[in-house]
Amino acid sequence: MFNHKVYKIEKYAYTMRKIINKILQRDKMKIIRNPKEYQIKIDATCAIVSRKPELKDDEFKTAVIGLYKENNPHKKGLFPFITYEFTNIEKIRLKGLNISYYLEGNDLIINDLEELMILNEKTFLVLKGYQFEVERRKQ
């Protein structure tokens, strides 16, 4: 005999465990601020490029690049496995990459990556990479 009350409680407990695991995963996020390397190579499937306000002494904003192991992590509520923050960045050049810009957010989404290279040139960054070519994504 199937007990609906027990099933609902087990389903609720499973959902709560998933939420708690996501929160714990977020606390373990690796954030690297102002790396010293000129060139950084990362194996990632997706990158999200965003910005934070400038710091008190900086002329420009802080660029934030979150790296993920899955495409479209913003739709799934995933946290990056590593985040790079670069302070005082005037602009970011994107070379040879297919990107998506979502008007709801102000972020650039770079899906289908094999590898991403970040070149740090003082007040600007250059992003290059290798992508799988995808004509149309499944909805």
C-alpha cells in the first residue's frame, strides 16, 4: 500500500537536501582576486562575464568571470567552480567567441567552451577560447 504522506515528506526532505548542498557548494567557491599571471588558461564549459562597482580608489569597475562545468548555469541556479575578479578594468575584449547577452541581467554568457584564456593587460582583459559549434540549442 502506498502512503502519500510519507512520499510527500520524503520528497520535501530530498528538496531540502538539494538546497542545503547548493548553499554548502557556494561556500566552497574558489574566488581569485587580481591574479598575477598575464595569461590564464581554464578548462570550462561556460563562462559568465559580469561586473561589480568600482572600489574607492579605482577609476573603473571590477570585472567578474565565473566559470562553470555546465552550459546555461544561470537557468539552473548553479554556482561557479572558480571565479576571477579583476579590479579597475576599463573594458573586456572578446575575440572569436559566440556569446549570449541576456537583457534581464547585464551578463554575457559564453557557452560550449572547451577552454578559455584570459589575458590581463592592466586596465583591460582579453578573452579568447575554443568552443564547440552549436547551431541550435535544445529548449
